[in-house]
Amino acid sequence: MARLFSIGEVLIDFIPAQKGVALKDVVSFERAPGGAPANVAAAVAKAGGHSSMITKLGEDAFGDFLIETLDSVGVNTEHIARTKKANTALAFVSLKEDGERDFSFYRNPSADLLLSDDEIDEGWFQDGDILHFCSVDLVESPMKKAHSKAIRVAKEKGAIISFDPNVRLPLWEDAEECRTTIRDFLPHAHLVKISDEELEFITGISDEKEAIRSLFTGDVKAVIYTKGAEGAVLYINGESFSSTGYKVSVQDTTGAGDAFIGGFLYKVLEKNATISNLDTILRNEHDDILSYANASGALTTTGKGAISALPTKQEIYDFIEKQK
């Protein structure tokens, strides 16, 4: 099986002990490893796939903890650099009663933003690999240039490029800069995962179908439109394939979208997809791929945190079987 490379932030989520309390009123937190790209890499690894993380961490205790955590779930960490020039990123989270979140980030800058383009080795990537990225680390920084180089060289080697914008507006100077940057990077991806909460913001179009059509720009071959508990729709060149979600008792939605796309990309790897056969595999195998991805996302919400709550491949299959 080919390998997933995930580039971007790895950080510590501090999850509150209480639900339904504003962040300013939270008394105690529990440390949890996170960062959307890292969650995706962990989801692939926990399913039994091969994944590697590309980032930079501080030479601090939190960085040590994150590398140990990724190692423990099977993510390759040899492409993670370390620095004394900045600390590992932190995110404090408050949970509403329904499990939805509010964030406060500590990174000005954090170590991940200092990864430079000359630290990206084009020898890492091979035909059939997947390079996955999000938008949090696309703010103006050395890391943004590192993303651009990684995308370019991975594509030259025949890798599939996957983009989940994963909008986090508090991390941007203004919303327009976030939107413009996402639109700049969209045409470079083959797969785009976007949520119902992000669609209108990114596209500027209120009509759902028209907004999704507008995402097919540049190299984009498929769009995965997620609707939380309602499931997801896969769009490929004018065709659409729907799948319903799974009803579970939600504890924490942190990492649910990452678990979904991680499950989706694991299936793409498992089916030996390449640039040339990607749209065919997605059309022919959409039921299996979307069912697995939906189950992966749903099960993750039943635990606390992201990486710590990710299910294994067997747990996902057992869950799907029980729903029949």
C-alpha cells in the first residue's frame, strides 16, 4: 500500500472537564494530542495504513509528548523537525452541551509555522502516495512556502493531493485573507473535503449546488461534502453519490471531520488509487468508502479528544455490521 503524508500543525488540545461552560469559566482541562493533519495521519495509521507527518515541533515537553503519541499509533515521525526558536502549539477548547467547540489558540508563532521549504525533500514522495493538507498552517509563514513546495514535488512524483480547508478564523488576521488563501490552494488539490458550515464562506455562493460546482477548478477531480450526522455526498464530474450518517451518543466532536477524511483516504490507499484511476475507483467504490468514512467520524465523537478517540479498522467494521 502507498503512504499518506500529512503536512501541517501538530498541537496539544486542552479539553475541558466540564461541558456547557464558557472557555473563561473552565476550571480544569485534560491534555489531548491533536492538530487536524496529525489526526488524519493517525486515523490512517490506526486503520493499518502507512502514514507520515511533516511538521516542526518545539524542543519542549509538549513536542516530546506529541512525537511519542504519533509513534504509539504507528505514524512515521522521521519527517518531524525540532526547533528551539518557538514552542509547540497549544489550543484550549470549551465544549457546548451538544459537543460543539470553541477554541483559543496559543501560537505567535508556534514551531510548526517555522518549517521551511528547504526542509521538504522531494525524495519522500512516490507514485500513488497521498499528500494531505489543511488551511490552518497556510498563514503567511515559512510553513506556507513549505506547503507549496511539498504539493509541487509530490504532484511531480504522481501523488494524489488532498485538501481539507478546516476553517479556523481565529487564527487569521481577517476572514478575507483566510478565504483568499484557501481559494488560491484549491486548484492544486485532486480531492477537496468541505463541510456544510464552510461551503458558503469559502465560495461566496449561497446556492449549495452552484457553490459545489465552483469548487471544480484546476486539478480538482472530486469534492467530498460533509454534513455531520447527516452523512456526506461525493461529487465527481457532475455525478453525486450520497451516504447517510450514523447516530451515536456524542461526547466530543473534536477530530470528527479529520477521522472522516482519514477514513476516506485510508480506503483510497487500500484500493490502490492513482491520479489516473482515482475518479473510476471513487465511482465504483463510493458505498464502501463513504460508509467507512462516516463510521470513522461517528465513532470518534463518542470519546474525548481526537487521536485518543480514533477507532481501529476492526472497530469501524464491527460498528458498521451492528448498524445493518
